Amino acid sequence: MKKSYFITLLIFITLVLLTSMIISHPDVAFKGSIRGLDMWWGIVFPSLLPFFILSELLICFGIVQFIGVFLEPVMRPLFRVPGVGAFVWAMGMASGFPSGAKLSAKLYKEGELTKLEAERLNSFTNSSNPLFIFVAVSVGFFHNVNIGIVLALSHYFSNAIVGLLMRFYGRNQPNYSRSERIHSNRFKYAFKVLHEKRINEKRPIGKILGDAIGSSVQTLLMIGGFIIVFSVLNMLLLEIGFISHVGKVIAFCFSKISVNQNLSTPFLSGLFEITLGSKLVSELNNSTLLQQVALTSFILGFGGFSIQAQVASIISEVKMSMKPYLIGRLLQSIIAPILAIIFWKPFYLNKLTSNSSHQTVPVMKFFSEKHLSLDSIISTGSLFTIISLYIYLLILIYQFWIKKKKPQF
């Protein structure tokens, strides 16, 4: 009972303080609201809407289940989730936060996943999309596409490692949503599953498309609200000096591990919102570039309270637990900076040395002399696309030609 009273009191005090800050600093709240609205309308809405609509249609017409039949023997041993989890993971990487949460909740609601599998899948399928990492962060903030390669590799590899670790989550509980059958012709069975799903869908095509658009827009409106709220909150905390005061404590901790103390304010801002945090990190001139990249990798892996609130809102509709997702964010925020440091020399310093006649180049001078082009960005993205298609082709060959065995745990 005392705990319940304490929570009520804490909510009351928090809401009163937030209201007081908005009333006392209306101009700051307005700027924060405009900033969040610009981010949502200019970046989030147009980038996520097509993916959300397409994913709804792919699920309704059984194409996701079709893919899942082929990838079942791959996803089960590695991540202990059904083959449809590969679709969620791919869409999560392509479209960015919080697509993984929406699709995990959708497939759980459709009966394709158990609650445990959906929670396990949700813990590692929410990530930044390549467009944000390469264009917004590496080129827009750091003015260097090679940094985007380091950030992307550390981000997606750490994401996969989290998935491998989270396979042990709930290992003492029943895992299978359904038993995998061994088929002499997996393609024939996959097509049968696709056809049955389409036949069982009684809604006309126009209704399906309308529902997909309506559901996607509703989810994006909710996401936009969270982005605006946390943008306002971040601006208010900066204005009243809360972040700067707490930053002194963080700066002291940074000094003990030989990290630039000036990174404390961007670090705190990044805990709330990844875009602002990444931007502030890139603007520091008196910090080593490696430390900036490692901290940015941490921010991308952590996701920020804004995205975590979005995920919590989405999965609460189907009563999924937030615990595995938070564990995944904690693990990735630790693993990603370590991988960024490991990838720094082979994917940044070596490229820098090969493209310059000098062995060492000052960071700011390098930024001013490095010429970035749209072609370099496109070629990098094409490389990742080719690699992904090649891996998928190998998986298909693997499924058709090796002897199929049910995985043992």
C-alpha cells in the first residue's frame, strides 16, 4: 500500500513540475514542439509509412508466412524464434525504430508467435535504419561517410549478438508456437501456407488496404506524439540547467575512465533522443573522433527514452513484457561501442591512410578536405544490399539441398 501511495505521489509531483516548466518557459516548449514536429513530419512519417503499410499487406496475404517456412531451420537454432522472425528483423533494419515492435506485436496477435517468442524477437529487431546512420549521422553530422560504415557495422553486428544472447531468455519455458514439420518439398508446403492464408482472409482487397493504411497512420500519430513530448522535455531540461548539473556528475565519472568530460551533456541528451544526442556529440571539437564515434554508437544502441516509450506503448496493446526489450537495449549499448572501437582501425583509419598522402590528419582539417558525394553513399548502400541478397540466396540453397533435421535444444 505504501508503494502504491509513493507511485501516486511521484506521478503527481512529476506532472506538476512539467506543467510548471511549460508555463514558465512557453517559448522553449514551443521550439521543442516545432523541432519534434519537423522531425516527425520531415523524416519519420514519410520513411515509416510505406514500410508499415507494406508489412501489413505482406502479413495479410501470407507472404510473411511463406518466407517463414524457408527460414524456420535458420531462425530456430540461432534465435529460438520462428522463421517469420527473419521478416521482422529485416523490416526493422530497413525501416528503423519502432518497426520491430509493431511487427512483433502484430504477429503475436495473429498467432504466428507465442508471447515469449514475440518478446524475444522484439528485444533485437528494433534498430536504426541505414538511411539515418549514413545520411543523417555520418554525412549530416560528422561529414564523413566512412564513419557511417563503422557505426552501421557496430550497430547491426551488436544487434545480432543481442539476438543470440536473448535466445536464452525464458529458456525454461515452452518455446514453440508450433512444431516444425519436415517436408520433402519445402517450397510446395510454403506455397500451400501462403494460399491457405489468402483463402482464410475474408476481407476484400479494398478493405484490407484501407485497414492497413488506417492502422499505420494511427501508429505513426502515436509515434509523433512521443517524439514531440520528449523533444519538449529535452529542451526544457536543457533550459533549466538540469542536464548541465547532472552532466557534472557524469563528467566526473568520464574523467575516471579517460573519456572527455565535455561528452557528458551530449550523453545525457542522447539518453532522451538519439538525433539530438548524436548531433551534439558530433559538434564537439575538443574530443577525439574515436570517443565521439563510440559514444554515438552507444546512443544508437540504447535507442533513447523516446523510442523506448514508443515501443512500450505499442506492445502494451497485446500485453507483452517490456523487460526483454530493456535488457536488449542495455546489452546493445554495451556491445556496440566496443565493436565500434574494434572496427575503427580496419574500416576508418586504414581507409583514411589509403586516401591521404599523410599518415595522420587533424580531424577538423580532414572534415574540411574530405569530399563527400551522393555516389559514395549510394554505392555503400548498394554494397549492403548485395551482401544481404547474397546471404539470403545462400540460405535458400541451404534449405533446398541439405538434409532437414529438427533442431535440438
